[in-house]
Amino acid sequence: MLNCLACVKQAVGNLDRVTRVVKMLGFVNCVPGYGEQPAAINGASDLLVALFGEVGRHARSIGVHALPSNVSVEVELTVEVDEA
């Protein structure tokens, strides 16, 4: 999530321009039968709410059992920003 926020800041100049966190997608590389993917992604969701308050509450999807290059977690973030 820190990398996602750094990318948002680089793209828009300031995280204060975020008016809403729309959606976060979390992908967890795990063995078949593992069912705790939401717990692995909770820290990212919690951070967004801690940083942005109600604006940080978001829709969320979680999935997959394998990721490219065998990375452990991949996160995608969609935010709405003020045009000013």
C-alpha cells in the first residue's frame, strides 16, 4: 500500500488531493485451500482508513492463488482526486 500511495502522490503531487478511495484489489499468492486472503490484505485497508478517515473507506476485492514472478502480494488502488 505504501508503494501505491507513493505512486498516487507522484501522479497528482499531493495526497491531500485524494477525495475518495474508490477500490482496492488485493492479490495474495497462496496454496490451494488457504482461505485467509482477507486477513493478509486487512493491513492495507486499515492504513487507508487511518490516513484518510471516511474518505479512505473503499470497496475491496481479493483473489488468486498464484502471481507472476512468485511475488507474495500485489495491490491495485483506484482513487478519486480533486482536479484543482
